[in-house]
Amino acid sequence: QVQLVESGGGLVQAGGSLRLSCAASGSIFNINNMGWYRQAPGKVRQLVARITSGGSTNYADSVKGRFTISQDNAKKTLYLQMNSLKPEDTAVYYCNVLMGLVPIDYWGQGTQVTVSS
């Protein structure tokens, strides 16, 4: 059983910053990659940022230069530092882990980020 618990969401003004955290617990092994996705009302869930087990990262074009994904392996925690936030960043942000010998996706419950103009 794997649990992912996100925290750090909230309401912030445009131009502000937030840091999201995702704490992983349970049977964690053979991680392929971890990432952050977001889903705005009426839209499909989209990748925001991803980090592989080797430390390589990739970002959605819309967040490049503003968001930074990182991980603390000792704490089994994934982070997303979000700077220069824009109203269009408003969404529910989900933590994701792809892991296992036969890779399976695990998801957190989501945390709301609201950016006011």
C-alpha cells in the first residue's frame, strides 16, 4: 500500500510563491519517476513537472523558469516550488509516483492552489 499526501496549497496573489510537498509512505520501491500534475475546472489533468529516479527533470512549457521540482529521498518527499504565480496556475495539484517492477501509477488526493489577480 502506497500513500501520497500533498500539502502546501492555498490562496496567493499573482506574483506570489507557494511550495507544495508530497510525503510518500508505504511500500516504496523501484520508482521510475515522480511528478506533479494539475487539473483546472473543466480541463483535463496535465503534467506540470516530473523528476526521474536519476534526477532528470522536465517541465510543462507554461511553468518553465517559474516552477522547480525537487525531492528529498531520505524524507521520501517530493516538492514543487512555484514562483511568479499567475491566475492561470489555479488548479488542483496532484502528486504522482510511477513505480514497481510492473510500473503502476499512484496518486495523492490533491491540493488546491488558487492565484488571485
